[in-house]
Amino acid sequence: MIILGIIVTIVIGLVGTSIGYGMNAGELGPILSIATMGGFIMAYIKRNNIK
């Protein structure tokens, strides 16, 4: 799960950066990658609290 989260975060960051440069907002990639990793962390915490 950790490796999947890292790979997805990197891909989202790259895609967000390429889209962001097209919209004249180059910082879109880091914002999306931080939000993605936050979602993975929250899902991990929620999954461990249910047990």
C-alpha cells in the first residue's frame, strides 16, 4: 500500500504540473500530490482505527 501511494502521488504530481503549466499555474502539481498523499494517510488511519 505504501509503494502504491508513493507511485500514485508522483504520477498525480507530474500530471498536475503538466496541466498546471498549460493553465499558467505551475504549482498545481505539488498541491495535488500533497492532497493525494493526505488522502492515503487519512485512509490508512481510518482503516487502522476500525480494527
